[in-house]
Amino acid sequence: MEKMLVTQYLTSIPGIGKAGAVKLLESAKIPVDKKFTGLGNQQESALESAVAAHIEKKAKAQEKSKK
């Protein structure tokens, strides 16, 4: 996984496509061609927060559509 691009990892998460991965990286201010080994602590934290917010947003949208 160390040599994996962050975009490849993000697109492996259900509900996150290529465009979504790019948006998440942009919001975390991480270059699209970045590998996991090249992430700094602040970038890791920013990415983790962005992914968590994305997942929470998707969950809320699903709950809302069930009503």
C-alpha cells in the first residue's frame, strides 16, 4: 500500500469515484499524484477529515432519501 497513489485508495472506497477522489484531495490540499509514503502528518489528518465528512454526508443523504 505504500506505493499506492492516494487516489487509487480513495476510489476503492464504496461511493467514492474518480471525481470524488479528486475533490477530496483538492479539499485536503493534496496533489492528485501523491503516494501514501509522501503524505505528511497534516496531509494525513486533512485527508482523514475530508473522507469522514464525505462518508457522513453520504449517510445523511441516504437517511433523508429513506423518509
